[in-house]
Amino acid sequence: MNTSVNSVASTSGLTRRALLGAGAAGAFVFGLGWHPGAGAQGEAKKYGGAGMPNGVVEDPTVFVAIAADGIVAITCHRAEMGQGVRTGVPMILADELEADWAKVRVTQAPGDEARYGNQDTDGSRTTRHFFMPMRRCGAAARQMLESAAAARWGVPVAEVSARNHQLVHGPSGRTLGFGEVAADAAKLPVPATADLRLKKPADFRYIGTGKVPIVDGFDITTGRAQFGIDVLQPDMLFAVVARSPSYGGSLKRFDAAEAMKVPGVVKVVEIKGSPVPAAYLPLPGVAVIATNTWAAMQGRKALKLEWEGGPNGNYDSTAYRAELEAAAAKPGKVVRTAGDVDAAMKSADKVVKASYYIPHLAQAPMEPPSATARVANGRCELWGPFQSPQAVRGDVAKRLGMDAKDVTVNVTLLGGGFGRKSKGDFATEAALLAGQTEGKPVKVIWTREDDLHHGFYHTVSVEHLEAGLDKSGKPVAWLHRSVGPTLMALFMPDPKLESPIELGMGLANVPFAVSNLRLENPEAAAHTRVGWYRAVSNIPHAFAIQSFVDELAVAAGRDPKDFLLELLGPPRKIDPRDVNDTWNHGEDPALYPIDTGRLRRVAELAAKEAGWGRKMDKGHGLGIAAHYSFTTYVASVVEVAVGDKGELVIPRVDIAIDCGGIVNPERVRAQMEGACVMGIGNALAGEISFKDGRPMQDNFHQYEVLRMSAAPREIRVHMVPGDYDAPLGGVGEPGVPPIAPALCNAIHAATGKRIRNLPIRDQMKA
């Protein structure tokens, strides 16, 4: 081996606290954080944000700073990847504060959950977990400003109110700007939660109006925004990594002599992998560090590498599919049971059976993973597009042998995430390599090929369903077997059953009114890294269930929409615990029951707006699907037009969503539109396949994202108004699951061709 090569191993209410002033500048700088329910032994189970690691912080001293000139800086502690949190979260606080949005500036928090509370930007949780905490932060800060103004004037605080960035004395009409009293307000105690006066929804100035543009919009559209891949530091080096082709593989030997001859290459470093399961730690690999990206890439090409395939070196997704289908044909672990399914099947007038296949998918964000790190003087600083900066901080500290307080994680904008950037392997790579460069920062770049070859893929799945229909076509028995590798394979050795989280994504909590029902989960082993993907296991569960509902409707000679509503039964609220959903999205089952009335409503709304039942031209069809996920109810109706040679056009999609109170209507609309495009892309062409342990897709010519020519001509989003005093739902993910089944049901309506296996690809021409 070349001698120039190095190796690296691998409380219940707001407390009263002083606000910290900023001296002569007069800034209103809020200080330390507060965590609700500190986790005393024996206390009641926590739900929602309080149940997440490090809980919720709702102390205004953490999130708000007001300068003497009146500029309000609001810190956003979640990552922005297109969903709008850098606008939505500060906007909620600003509304309660009575701040003028034109005078608000948004700052990004680093990874520090002890200060900011949970920072995991996933699970469609940010708004539903932080809507009320941010309102309370804004209300507390507003009342402190009002108290400071009242003291300045020597009047009762009840006579003072904040209005659009001013403090107004009602009887006299006198006013003070926020900045004029910021220093005085900084000396006051934070009001107790019980003493806060929240606005009535009728008085909201920003929440629910849809009139607040995204704060990063101008910078993004003019190229000024900084994403992780844009980070530049003085004297920065660049690196790419050759990684183990198969999961669990290892490096037998390598020779870097030719790589070191490439102009610009300065060092080649081996990255030692971690034993499987390695969670988010890097795969074993060999990094080439250079003065520019091109030199690093050319150096990587010149490496001579020999890999040991390991336990998954023979992984073949075609053969594995046959294994899953065989497992789905046999009984599995019973997840939920009611009545006597076997007896009901035997006595049924007709039994319908179908199996559905969904392949691995890659998140494939437009910005591939990239991270920059500097290690010097016993400290590490990172910059990058991190969905989970606290996980990055912990992993890097552990791998470098540092205390977490000596690791700073700066979060940039994310050029898409979809779950991929919640795994910080690329950040740990950057930190390990920066430790080998004498204090110079190193940026690790993943190419598109790297992203598709070494990701954390959405699980492959086979879903087998059977139903018995009586003479009237009513379902009297329902059997569903769901089989696929689990997310938990990242964290524990050889788990073969879906976790409660995955079971709670549309399987255990299927809300149908069928008296005889059994849900099973056969075993399946993981042969590659399986990770979070937008909507996660709701995708295969919704695709299979909603496609099967359409098949049953056809078998019963019924209208698919009417049949779906009949299956849902009368409006009722189901306690998740009664259907063995022990996860319930981490929410309190008393506050978040499964509401079939809301699911019926979105199905009826989407159907109405799409003109369900209208006469269709030859080759045209409508398909419907509805699904509950992330505490939100979404239904879609897809219209297709299929030509004589199988050419598929999607003239229109109607999506109805009920997520409770709507904070930012335009972002809800954008998320539903994006989910529609992503769902159609998944259905038409999305597939990562494996041979000899290696993914077979290299770039977007093989792993296709939806092209404009294949996108719907029109997407119409219909939002059900909600109550701001009731618990909110998620928005980022729930739009994806019903799209693929609605599309495939529409294809059947137009052509009579039933699509049970994704991606659709050339099945239209068969």
C-alpha cells in the first residue's frame, strides 16, 4: 500500500427569568431555554413535542431578539428544505407578538437541542408540535413589551396594547416603538404560562391569510441562497469518497499511487466503517482529498480498490421479490384481529385476492448530500443541509472522541431532503477527513451516482390482500399481509418485522368497518440500508389498500367512490389503542383519534370538485383514493387519458386535505402539489434495483424523477378549514400516499388494465 495514505478510525410552565440586555445597543436578547415536563420518574407518558427527545422549548428568551432600531430577529430551530418552516414558525411567533413582518428577520439555529428543544425536521411535525409553543413565545414577549411601555408612561398595563410593532396607550393615544422599550423589557420576568393572553383567531394578521411570502424566496430565485453544497471557507479542500458497493461489505486492499499523481490531489484517506447495524455512521470507504472537486473525482477514478462483498454481496432484488411474495403467501405475525376471518371467507359469496409490489425508492434530492467540516484546537465546526443537526452533533462527537459541546453544527438551506438528510453519514465523513488536514476545512461532495448507490432507501414491499364479499357485494372479511424490511435494521441486528411506527402507517390503523379482519406481518430481512422516505410505509400500505378497494368495487359492481365510503362506515372516532396502533404518530390518542368522518369528508370533497360521475371520453378515467397519515386526512382524484398505444396523459388531479387549522395556506397548497408530482413520479418510474449487492441505477437517466411532460396539466388543491384551538395535523408528507393508487385506479377505469406492481413504466404498452 502506498505510504502516502493515512487511515482514520472510525418544568410545567415558563419560569421567571431575567432577560439579558445588550448594553448600549439596547437589544432585547432573550436567554436560556425551558423544557416542559423534565422527565421525572413515574410521571405520565408524554406525547407530541414533549414526547420527542429534548422536548419542547417555548421560552421567548431563546427565540426572540429586538434591537433598538425595532428590528425583530426570530430564530428558527428547524431545517428549511422547501416546506416553509423558516417562514411558518417565525410567522406564528410574529403574529402573537404583533410584529410588523417587514421588520422581522429570521435567523437559523445551530444544532443544540438543550437550548432549542427537539430539532428533528421530519415526520411532518414542526407546525403541529410548535404552533402553540411559538404562539406562547410571541404572547409572552408582547406582554413584556406592554409592561415596559406601561412603566415608562406610569400607567396601568391594562391600558397598553401592542399593535403592529408599536405600544399604544389607549386613553391618550401615545405610542412607543418596540425598539424604544426593548432594553426595559429585557429586565422584566417572563410571564407564567397561565398569565398569557393569546389572540383570538379572528385577530390573526398573518396566520391563515396566505399573504406572507417565504422569507428565502428572493434569495433562492436569484441564486443568492446558500445551500450546503454552496459553502465556501478559506483554504478549503474538497473530497469525494469511494464506498463499499454492498451494505456490510469491507475494503480488502487498495493502492493510491495513481490517485496521488493526479494534479490537485493532496491526500488519500481510508474511512473505517462501523459494524452493521451502523445507524447513520459512514460506510467503509477511501476518500480522495484535493484542492478542487474535479481533481478529487479524477483521483477517485484512479484508485485501485478491492472490496469484500460481505453478507449482502449477493443481494438481487428480483430474487428477493420472489422471497417476499412467498412470505406474503403464508401467515405472519398477527398485528390486529377481529371476528373470524377464516370462517367469513369460507361463507363469502365471492373471494377476491391480489398482491402488490413496491420497489426500493431513493430520496434523490436535487442537492445531493454535502457537508463541510473544520477540526482545529480540539473543536469541530460543520456546515451543511442537515434535517437532524443534533444527530450530526452526537455522531461526530462520538466518532472524533469529543464532547458534544465542542462540536458546532451550522444548518444551511436544504436543496430537498425527503428523509435522506436526516442521516448525517456525509457530515461524519467530512469531520473525519477534516481531522486529517491540519486545520483546513474539508467539503465532502456526493455525486448523483454516490447518492443513488449509497443511500438509505425506502423499503421494498409486497402487500397481499384478500376479501370476502356477500351476495350484495358487501365486504364481510378482510385479510392483509404486509412484508418488507424494516427501518429498525439501521439500529438493531437482524430485525425482521415491521416496527410499531411502520405498522401505524396505514396498516394497523386501517379504519374500515369490516367485522372480520386480520392484519399480519410476515418476516423479511434487510439487505441494504433502509431509511426514512417522504411518507415512509404509508406509501406501500396506501397503494395496496386503496387499489384493492377499487378492485373490490369492480368485483361488487359498485361505484368505487361509493364503495370506499361504505367501507369507511359511518362517521366515528376510533381510539388508536383499540386497533393496536401503539404509535399514533407519537400523539395523544385522546386528542388524535382516527376520525372516519374527516376521511369521508375529504373523499367526498375531492370527488365533488373533480366532477366524479361525469361522462368520460374513450380512454379517459377517474380514480380515487383516500388515506390518513401524520394526523391528516387526504384524498385524491386523478384523471387520466390513455392513447391507443398506451400513451398516458394526466389532465388533472384534485386533492382534498383536512389538516386542522391552516397556518400558511400557500405552503399547504405547494406541499400538496409537490406531493402529487412526487407520487406520480414514484408510480411511473421510481425504482432502485440490486444485482450482486449493488444498486443498478446510476443517475437520472435510469432513476427518473417526473419530467414536466409527464406531470399533471392541472393540480387543484381543496383545503378543509380547521379550528386553530384543536390539534393540528402534518402537511409535508400526507399528500404522497393516495396519489399512486388513485392514478392506477384511474388507469383501470380508462383501460380495464389493472396495475399491481410499481413502477408502471411500460406496463401500459403490454
